[in-house]
Amino acid sequence: MRIDVVTALPNQLKKALDLTVVRRAGKGIELHVHDLRRYAEGQHQQIDDYPYGGNAGMVLKPEPVFRCIEALNSSPDEVIYLSPDGEHLTQSLANTLSLKKHLVLLAGHYKGVDHRVRETLVTREISVGDYVLSGGELPALLVMDAVLRLIPGVLGDAQSALEDSFQDGLLGAPEYTRPASFRGLEVPEVLRSGNHHKIAEWRDQIRQQRTRERRPDLWQQYAAQVQA
């Protein structure tokens, strides 16, 4: 897989990448960070300007974005704009994106990006939540982390990703490790029994209970799928 990130803050993004699962991506994964200012014209390499209509804030200009993405000289599977009004990032969406060969992530900044970029270049818009951040760099990192951890070889234990919360619509079960007893708090006996069938049943029961109590919205979706 190849991922290209287009950003106004390349240094911020590169430093953060060293601290994530992306650092362990290894062979078979290409990551490229592109500085928008390299594609701007003029002495000051201006990448933003005031919006038409008099709104407050600044907007990323279309020219540098078009030049940058066109300079990739490729046909990416998706050009993703990180935006508060995009579709929510979910485990299902991460699974879908992990099957792609080439993703371009456009990190918005300031008041956003000229809408002509979204109309012409962008194929998908993703939001990481119903709140506004100062830029799309953090959302881009979240998307990369969620997607790349699903690529074989990135995680030490491939099975771990398959057992994550949300993979089948349910939250994950509690996890315990040694010691079996700590300050009077005990690991559930079933987990120490060695009976894999009973352990699986316990985990499934707990996952359903936790989802029903903590995320009734997910529980309704899961129940509907089971009944269908």
C-alpha cells in the first residue's frame, strides 16, 4: 500500500508518524508527506487566502493542492479529504480502505480548502468525530493508524486486529494478565480454566452486555443484523 499525505504542516506530521504504528509498517508500505508550500507560487509561497463572501478565517487555495496531487502522476484509489462534515471513520471503513493500493490524504487547514478541490479531486470525505480541529493532520494520523494496523505484518500478532472492538459490531471484552490476584482483585475463573469453548462463550456474553449498556446505538445495529 502507498499513502500520500498532502499537508500545510509537514514537519508536525513527520514527527507524529514516528510515534505511531506507522513506524512499524515496514516493507510493502510506502508513506510520503508532501508540503503544500512546495507547490505554491510567488515569493511568499502563499497557500491560503481570504474567502469570498466575507466569512472569517482563511481558506487553502486550489492551485497548490491541484499541482501537488497531479504531480503524483498516478491514479490513487481514493483521494480523501479530512473534514468535519465527512462520513464517520468506523472500523468497517478502515477495513475497506485497508484493501486499497493507493490512498491520498488531504489535510485541511485554516477554514478548510477551496470547494473546487472537493468537487473535482476528492473522492471521499472522512470525519473523525463531531468536533472541529485546527487542521486535518491529526485526523490523517488516525486514519493511517486505523488502516495500516490491518495490513498483514504491521502488528506482531495479526489475530489481534481481527479481535478488536467493532470488527463484528460489538465492543471488546475486558482483558487480564498476570498476576491472577492483585490487591484482592481476581481474574475471572473462566479465563484461567483452559476451556477455550467456555472462554469464547464468556467473552461473547460480556461483549454483548458491554455493547448493550455502553453503546445502545451499536447494539441496535448488531441486533438488527443478527435478526436479518
